[in-house]
Amino acid sequence: MREAEWRRVAGFRVVVSWPDSRYAPLTSTLPPRNLRARLAGIAGALLILTGAIAVGVVLAVQQHAPQPALSAAGDLGPAARGPWLRRSPPVSVDIPAIGVDSKLLHLGKNANGTIQVPSLTGQAGRAAWYRYSPTPGQIGTSVIEGHVDTDQGPAIFFRLGAVRPGDRVVVRLADGVVAIFRVTGVRQYLKSRFPAKVIFGAANYASLHLITCGGAFDYTTHHYLSSTVVFASLTSARRPGHRHH
């Protein structure tokens, strides 16, 4: 028998002994330390594979909010002024087409001048009226906002991007009046190019804008890159005691 040759195969030190006979079986031994290292490497690879599978499953079941279709862009407002109502704070908002029925928070501005939004931890299931805007039904632009989702799942305006022109938005006011708006358009804007004057600016008719986040999600900043905006205008109202048939 010739002297054993020491080799390294795939990072492991292997002893190979070649006998005189060309047809004798090949034998090898693995030092215990290297065997443990190999098993540890296999275990690490299995952990990485398991993690990748888990991430894949999460991405597969993740729900994505509907985005506005180009065909839903419509108009920003009506051609004529239309009806209007006296000032009365809103109590709730109802959007039958997407199953939204929410009591309204009344929020203002943050210390830095930005618009306040509902708390993600306790108020994601409610929409909010921006109290520095006209009340819904007054001449001007009334603004109602809501979250699209949280890390726990869909929020109140998760399906806002599915609204289409012609859908109804019903707002109940504190004086008992029910204001009925018709959607004229649904659009999405990059937050870096958000047209604040168009969304919050004055209007010569009873305008209502509904706002939520949309578009792509930035996993670095944990923010959506766009905003979804529904444009609607007042078409009619029901007074207290009026029966709707």
C-alpha cells in the first residue's frame, strides 16, 4: 500500500489511501471537528432557506390596496356650481361602493404646519375631517382623510382607489342633514409633486376631497410614495325628518 495522500476537497481535509489493486474500494475518514463544522454549515443553510420561504409566504399573502385606474381620472369638479349647505360639522361618512361607514374624527394641524392624521395605533379604522376646511356641503373644498393600511392590515380607506366616477359619498352632519356627493374623478399623485393648491384650495362649488396613501411603498422610509385622491361634489341633501324612498 502506498503512502496516504492528504488532500482538501470542498474545504475539508480528507485522507485518501490508494491500495495497490486498482479495483479495491475507496476509503475515507473525516475528523470529528470538520464533521461538526459541516453539520453546522448545513444547519445554517437550512435556516436561511426557511427564512426565505417565510418571507415568500408573507409576500404572497400580503394584501395590496387597489390603485385608481386611468379610466377613473374623470373630472376635478362639476361644470356648474350646484347646490350648497349651511355650515355644520360632519359626523360620519359612508361610501357604499367600497363598504366604508365611519364616524369622523375632527383633526387640525401639527406643530410644523402639516395636516394631522389619525393615530395608526388606535384610530386607523376611522376617517377624519380636516377642521380647517369648509364643512361638507359648504361652498369650498372640504377634506376628509384616512389611512390605507397599517402593519396589522387594511385601514379605513384601503379600497379608496377602487372608487369610480358616479359613486356616492354620503356625509351625515351635526344638524341632522345628510349630504349626498357624487364622485367626479379619482386620481393618484406622487407626494413629491403633490398639488396642494388643487387639493386644499378654494372652489366655487360644494366640493369634497377624500385622501389616502397609495402607489409604491418605500421599505426604507416606511412611507407610500403617492396619494390617492377622490374628487366629489354635492348633488343633493336630505333634511331631518325627510323620508328617503
